[in-house]
Amino acid sequence: MPRPRFKKLDKEKQKLILDVASEEFAAHGFENASYNAIIEKCKLSKGVMYYYFDDKLDLFQTILSEANQSYLDYIGQWKNCSNKDEFWAQIKEIFYQSMAFFEEDPRAARLVAMSMKHPEILSRTYEQLEALSSSWFIRVISEGQQLGAVRDDIPMDYLLRLIFGMGQASDQWMLSKWQESSLSDLMKDAELVFKIFREFLDPA
């Protein structure tokens, strides 16, 4: 992760560095992206850049972490539901919001898809996402169980691991064909993923 000095930069400078790096990675892939080109476009010296990041990998993981946070901010807060139907309707809407996020920010989709070629990066990316979203999932699952919408026969910590595992598999499947799929196809994929999650989680 970035060194503390990067976080002390003003927000505009942080955004410039991450935007320039994102474009370079999205255009050329992780292996072919030029760290020197990123440094030059940011009008920084190598010494200053290494003052902020350990290396190209550290910078790439920082960008993915920012994408994770942007995604969670886009999804927004969970709204309390009064019955099972409202609960599942909101979950379904979140699946559609996920599609909308990547449609509105295709660069994020390309970067996440790119990370799939690097298991160590992908693993770290999902670890970060899980750390950021665990409390959100616990709240949603707990409410779903109270409404009778979510099974309660599996310990919460194990259920979370299963959900994150299914989510990771679903993300990899959908993003692996993201650029070749139409919006209609992507929505059908989202419908299928939602159906599988509901069938697994619904006590019925």
C-alpha cells in the first residue's frame, strides 16, 4: 500500500497520480505499463515517486483499492426492509447497480479484469474488499435472517466466507467476458448470478 507520505498529498495531486497510472495500466496491461511513463506524465522525479510508492505493483494495488472504495460508495447504504420481498428486491437492485458501476467506469472493469492474470494481486484485492465490506454484509445478512429471507443454519463467519467465495467466482466469470459482451448479455449474467445467490441463501 502507498506510503503515509502519499496520503499527506492534497487530494488533487493524489487524483492526478492515480488517474494517470490508471490510464497507463488500462491501455497497456500491468506487465507492459511503463512506470517511467507514469512518472513523466505526472511531472515527478523517480525519487519523489518512490517516496510515495514502493514500486509499480504497489501503485497498481493502490489503484485497485481505490476502485474497491469507489464501488462501495456507489452501492451506498443499506436501507432497512420490512419484509422478505423488500429484502430480495433491494439485493437484486444492488446486482444491477454493480453492472451500472462498471458500465459507467469501464476503466475500473478493465483494471479488475487485468488483476485476474495475477493471482497474488487478485488475492490482495479481494482481501481489501472483504475488509472494507464485512460489516456491511453482516448487517444485511442479520436483517435478512430476522425477516426469514436468509438461512440461519450456517455460522455467520462461515456464511461470509461462502458468500465472498461465490462473489469472487462470479466476478471472475463476468469480467472475463466483459469487453466481448453486450449490456443485454451482462444483465442476463447478473440475473443468473442473483438467482444462484438467492437459491443458496433463501431458507426455502
